[in-house]
Amino acid sequence: MSVLTAPLQRLFAWKVRGVRWIEIIGVVLVAAMIFSVYVAKAAAARTGSEIADLERQIAQNGRRVRLLRAEVARLEQPARLESLSRGAGLVPVDVHRQAGVDQLPAIAPLPEDEPAPVVAAPAAAPAAPVTVETPPPAQGEAAQ
């Protein structure tokens, strides 16, 4: 026997209560592999259930999107919108009632009577008192 094989022979022949150490190590390694496979399968099952849940949510969201698109198509039907607008008193503008460019100033809304904004004077010059004149009330406003 060689010098290197003798200690290796002794290691394989070493027994504890009738069982060799190499067999004990082998059983422990097999048990560790079985446990690791079990953990990996449990993680894969957990991931599979998460994937199935996400796929179910995607299918539900797809159904909701189709339902919402159908609802939008129903709500945007021209006949429905026309009947709602007529019910609210809105009708199409008659061609003869359209205003030309020269008539726009006449139909523009009147500006509201608001006082001019007060601008602060520069700090170097003394501030003069600012007086804001209010226009006299119109004839219709005096009665109120």
C-alpha cells in the first residue's frame, strides 16, 4: 500500500457503533439533498400560485377594459347625444344666425367693472395717495 492510501483506507474503515463514517456522511448528504429539493419545490409552487393569481387579475382587467370600451361606445352614440342635447334645450345653430367678423365686437361680452390694480410706488419716492373713482350706478342697478 502506498503512503496516501493507508489513511484513506482507515477513514473508510472507521466505524461508530457498527456503522462506517462514510455511510453516515452519505445519509446526511442525501437528507440535505432531499430537504433542498423540497424547499425548491415549495418555492416553485408558491411562485406558480402567484403567477396564476396575476394571470387571473390580467384576465379580469381585460374584461373590465372591454366593458368600459363598450360603455364609452354606447355613451358616445350620436343619436343619444343629440336627444340629450335637445332635452337640455340645445339645438344646432341656424346658418342664418351665424355672426360675421364685423359683428363680433357687437356680441362680445361687456367688460366687468373692476377697479384698476394698485401698483406700489418705488421706495425712493414718497407714495402719493391713490384714489379709485367708481362709476355711478346704472339706472337698472339703482333700483336694487
